[in-house]
Amino acid sequence: MAILPIIWAPDPILKTRCAKISEVDAEIRRLMDDMLETMYAAPGVGLAAPQVGVTRRVVVVDCARADEEPRPIRMANPELLTVSEDEAINEEGCLSLPSHYADVIRPAGAKILYLDETGVSRVIKTEGLLATCIQHEIDHLNGILFVDHISALKRNMIFKKMVKAKRERHLESAD
Ligand code: NI
């Protein structure tokens, strides 16, 4: 496995609508494993393929608490089958927008269809953190960031700070 570099916003890759996976093969399984390792190292609870520069519909999540056993979920082509009528407000962050957080309103629960790492089609019913996390990751596959759910004023403020942070990151890596 390998830890992959995470792309920071703003970046055109993070605005891309990602392509469907036709088959969960060894290459996709390897990508899923690398993404999990990258997510755990960050650390984070979810990661979508475009965040590591791959514009394909692959997501990994693990919403287990620190005192629980890890519960990694590897997903290809995840989609929302149904969402609950009741909504929840949660403070969200993103590994592509490090140190920025904002309250986002989303459906509190969701039924998700996806292909697992063996190519088997699965449906899971989610609520709480897992529901929020998977909806956030599916957004990534459609070129949407959590800041696209908040006011333009707040979003632009965050992007301005990110442009500066990216410049500094670039200078550091050039040392
Ligand atoms: Ni994210």
C-alpha cells in the first residue's frame, strides 16, 4: 500500500464529475487500499478518489470511533438510493480543505447502493456520522465540496485562505 498526496482546493480535479467503474479489478482494489492508508494517515474518516487525483467513482470511509475496531468500507459507484426527510446539521471538514470547518445541512439518513471490493452489489442503510460522511464523499465524485453547501461569502473566504496555504505548501515542497 502507499500513502498518496492529497489535492487541496481550489483545484479543477476537485470540480470534475468522476467516471463510473466498469469492473472492480485488482487496480481498483489497490486504489481502495491506498486511499484507506492515505485516509488513516491524514487522519480522516472519508476519502474520495478525485482527492488523490483519480477522477473515478471510488470512495473509502471509516466512521468507527477511536475506541472501536476499525470499520473500513470500500465503495465503487456509490449512489444515494433514498434519503430521509429529516435533516441534520453537522460540522464538516475535508482533507482537501485542511483546518476549515463549516455547518452543513443534509438528510439525516440515506440508503446507499455500491459495489464492494469484490464487485458485489450492496445496499446499506446509514444514519448519523456515516450518513453525513458518505453523502460528503459522493458529492466529491460529482465535483462538489462541502463549502458548496454554505454561503458564497464564507466559501470565498475559505478559498482565499486555501490559495495562500497552497502557495506555502508549494514553496515548502520546493525547498
Ligand atoms: Ni472531503
